[in-house]
Amino acid sequence: MRSTLTDRIRRFARDEEGATAIEYAIIAAILAIAVIGALNSIRDELNDTFIAVGDELAANNTP
């Protein structure tokens, strides 16, 4: 029984599968933060562009 528990602890200590999953989660979180930051920086410009396009469409669609 004792050797089985020791073997399980050793296998758990050598197992890197969980560490890899955590590393991927950290990378995904960093990428998400970067995307959100980039979108926030161009939000006003993008909003102005859509408003201008909408105004042009409305002006040119009037009979």
C-alpha cells in the first residue's frame, strides 16, 4: 500500500499535462486582454465610421 501511494505521488509530481493546460489558459487570457485593449483603442473611430456610412446610406436612399 505504501509503495503504491509513493508511486502515485511520484507520477503526480512528474505529470506535466496539467501545467501545459494552465500555460495555454494563461496565453489565451493574455491574448483576450490584448484583443479587448486593441478594440477599445479603435472603438471611437470605428463607431464614427459606421455612423458616417449610415448617414450616407440614409441620405442617398431618400427618394
